[in-house]
Amino acid sequence: MSMRKKTNEGYWINQLVALKRIIADQEIAGILLVWDGFKPAAMIELSYFPRSKFSRKEFHKKIGDLEKILQKLDLRYKLQINYPRRKNEITHYSYIARNQKKLAEIIAADAEINTKKRRLQVGILLGYPKTAIKAFANGNTLNFQNLPSVILQKKELKFLNFRLSKHWKKELIYLKKKAETIKKIAPELYRKIIKN
């Protein structure tokens, strides 16, 4: 069921897709999937590195633009900006959800100390397939490189942002629906993800 409400939503979707260099394409797709009702919540990383190819001022302007877009798309969010010195430095995620309840749930789930519980709760809120969530929580995922070569050619795999399980055939159906939803909402973003 679509959560679409406003008449000028297409403009704000295009503005989100046009936000370059601060949010990865998969994260933009995640935000749009929350907006559409495909999934309850999303987690994104907002980090400014010393080696970033733009100024800190430009970065902050884009964060302001992101906030305005999220408000116009009627999404709830808690943004956390990181200033890591190194690429592998631990950063904190920002959270986006359809409503305040789901926002509180994703924040609490990500703060869970028990790793298995955290992975289960976060995975459910991110809308991943239950088979993949359980496999990840139990440390029993499948290396997608081990899939048959004909499967590795599938466009849907470009939308993979979770670990597959031995039930990968079911999970590919989820990825296909995810890709089709993005294609409907933001064709330009779909083409960009497929190309990379």
C-alpha cells in the first residue's frame, strides 16, 4: 500500500535523487522505499571526510536540503552527522521512518546490546526478507558469489544491500519487487543503480 499523499511529491523525489555525494544511491532508494510504504524504516550514513571532494559548508547545505526533502515527503527522521578521520572509523547512523513510532523502534533496535537481537530487530524494521534476517542474525549467510553465474547476471542483484541466505531464490523475488518499486518511483535512480 502506497503512502503517497502530496501532489508535488515528484518534485521532492527528484530533489532527493539529485542529492549527490552525501548519500549513496542505495540509501536514497531506501528512503524512497520507506516513503512508498515498501518498508518501515531506513538507516543511512551521513559522513564528512577530510578527503571529501567538496567543502564542509557545501556538505551542511546538502544536509539542510535533505531535511527539507524529508519534511516535504512527510517522513520522520533523526540525523546524525559524522566527521570520521579515517574511512573505517565507526560512525553513527541516521534513521528515517514513515511515522514517529517506527522511528523510535529503529533507534531502540539499533541500540540493542545483544548482537543477535539487534540484527533481528533492525532487519525486520529495514524490511528485509525474514529468511535473510535469520541467517544474518545466526551468522549463517550465503556468499552471493557462490550463486550460479546465470543468477549473478540478474539486474535485481544490483539492489542487494543485505546478506543472502540458503533461501536466496525467495530473496531474489523480494529484490525484484524492490527494483520494480524503485523503477516506478524514481526511474532515473533505477537506471543509475543498474548501471553501476
